[in-house]
Amino acid sequence: MNTIPSSDSWHPLSWTGKKALQQPVYKNQQEVDSCLELLQSKPPLVSRGEVDRLLHELAEAASGERFLLHGGDCAERFADCAADALRRKLEVLLQMSLVLTYATRKPVIRIGRLAGQYAKPRSADEEMVDGKTLPVYRGDLINEFAPQEQARKPDPQRMIEGYHHAAASLNYLRALIEGGFADLHHPEKWGAHFLHQCADNADYRRILDAIADAVHFMDMLGGDAAEQLKRVAFYTSHEALLLPYESALTRLEDGDNYYNLGAHYLWLGYRTSQLAGAHVEYLRGIRNPIGIKVGPAMDPLNLVELVKYLNPAQIPGRITLISRFGAGKVKDLLPPVVQAVTKARQSVLWCCDPMHGNTENLPKGRKTRHVKNIFAELEESFKIHAALGSNLGGIHFEQTGEEVTECLGGNVALHDLDDHYETACDPRLNGAQALEMAFLLARLLR
Ligand code: PEP
Ligand code: CO
């Protein structure tokens, strides 16, 4: 285990001197230490070169030359580390990115909430399941989902398991990409399947035809243009929540800079963004690009302080502000935030997460979200940024490739949540609903 620094300078463990919210309490510290020591000896999952490339691309998105698509599970499960599930998630993200390239006329950066999105912040420490009070599920990296007292105990060995599942997932995603995604070359195939399920699709059909034409044209040109279609960059991300795990995957590169090499991109959750808190302390010292969730309780001036603190050198691409206000609130709450950041001359990439402000609680402890509210927040956010002369350069979804029934509405009729309600945390768009978001944006932006 690294030793704790005596001075107040940054160190991968300097966060231990600050208040760390949302951390599990492990029974056996010796076991925790030996797990962390093992993690420190493992090879990184990503490389510094990839992280630097993403930083550069995000800087271009901030200045309007690229567009960011960020999506994946709310809580990824170890069991999701399986070929079909991973392939379908990647497929949907790639299909959406093609539609968004058409919509925005910009190269799209793809970041998955994948290969490590295993830790969840929770609003209470306990929950009632079938009349029993249990410790809450905090994500597969920490405890088990099964509603039993023993399963819910935090187990440090799960950090080792998490690392291996992330490694296997990323390895398969890289292999799929390296092997070429033929599917992307035939939008008429995957698109036809989607359109077939939609009740109202005349507009979408026109969009799909235009995309298919463009893809065929590039294919026909051959050479560089066709190569361009095959080469897709894909990045991974997760919430920087479980700090012992994150610091164990933090590496000093070339003797000068620390990087978290467990993922390309990390974000600061809404519940752990206190300026004096441990999560902010950890994130300020790594070189990765980072996201900051921005919601209703965040004061615009405090946010400006946070942005300055996390990016004192004003490195372009370093900070993405991910707004998540909710369809009813965004109109009043987003403009003051955009104005404060602009006035302070902080260069950030603006991204909209239309999921987390639109969650509704249902009986049986379930949650859902309505597709119409999700899209309404997106539409409103694009309008607000345009009116303020700012640039909304990215979108953030909770989604999966499976045909789950967790969010309501959409063109592919879905009214019954009971069919396939499978999420371990927040409700995700299914494959068709996620693709529909991309088509709706194409209709909005073209
Ligand atoms: C999440 O992205 O899953 C999440 C918990 O978001 P937030 O921190 O914005 O509530
Ligand atoms: Co979530």
C-alpha cells in the first residue's frame, strides 16, 4: 500500500485526509490492503496515449469540432461481462454514433459507461426488501445485489473481480472493433429492423436513406474514405466513486504525471462533488479528462470554483459539465449555470444527461423514466445553449442493447414495465429507445 503523504500536496492517497462520502465500511482492513496491493501490481487497462488522445478530442468537442456520445448501464454487473451483452451494447452505441455524425455533421467521440461502471452512490445506507431491512446494494465492485444480509456485506475481493471483469470486457470490445464492425457498413439492415418496429417512421426512413447513401458513397470511393469507416475509436468510463480502487489503478507515467489507467474518462458524481471532499481531492491530481455532474442543488458560483480547482491550468478538454436537471427544471436552472461558467471564462465541454433529472419512483421500489421527458430535456438544453451563444457538444444516456422494459414510451410501443425490468439501479433506454433518441436528434438538428 502507498504511504499516506505528510504534506498537503497531491498524492494518489491524499484523499484519505478528507471526508469521503459513499464509501463502504469493510470489516477487515488487512484484507483490503492486500487486495489493493495486488491491484497495484496489475497492468493498466488503458494507456496514457489513449487518455491523451481522448483529452485532445474532447477539447475539439468543446470548441464545436466534434460531438460526444456517452452511454451505457447505470450499474454494470459482473454478469454483463458476456459476449452477447457486450456486443449488443457496442452495436447500439456505434449505430447511434453514425446517426449522430449525420445529425451534427461532426465526428462523434464514443465513450461507454462500460468495463468498470461497477460502483453506485446511494441516497440511503439501508433499504426495505420484502419487509426486511438490508444494507443497500452499492454496485458489484462492493457487494452483491441478492437481497440477503450476507450478500450485502462489502467484500474487498470484489475489487479484484471487478478489475478482471473490466479487463475481459475491454479486451472483447477492442477485439470486436479491431475485427471490423461490418454491421456499420449496412445501415439499411440494422435501420430497417428498427424502422419496422416503429409506428411512425416516415421521417426516420428519410434520415436512414441519407445515411445509407453516404456510407455507400464512402465505401465506393475506397482507400482512405472506406478505411475511415472501419476505424472506430471507443473509450471507457465510470464514476470515480470507490476511492481505494481508483487510487490503486492510478499510475505515475514517465515520472511526471499521474493517470488513472482503469478507464479513459472518469466522472464526479452529483452526490460526491463537495469542493472540500475526498472525491474532488482525488480527481484534481489525475491527468484524465473528467466529467462533473451538475444538478439542481449545485450553486452556479460554487460550480465555477469547482471547475477552477479541478482545472487550474485551464487544459482544454479536461472538464465536461454534464447537466442533469430534469425536463421541468432545465429551463430555469441551466441558464444561470451556463452564464456563470461563461462569465468566468472557463472553457468546458457541455454535455446533457437527460436521464437523472427525470427519474420517477413507482410502487415496489421501482423507478422509471419517460422517453418524452428525456427528449424534452435534450431539446430544451440545445435551445438554451444556442440562445446563450454556448455549444452543447455532447449527450449522456443510460442505455443497454437488450430489449429491457425500464423506461416508458417511445415509438416502439412499450407500456408494461413488468416484461423485462432488469436494471440493478436506474432504468435504462433499451436498444430501440436509444436508437430512437439518435433519430430524434437528427430530426431536431438537421
Ligand atoms: C449516474 O450517472 O448513474 C448517477 C448516479 O448520476 P448522478 O451522480 O448525476 O445522480
Ligand atoms: Co444512474
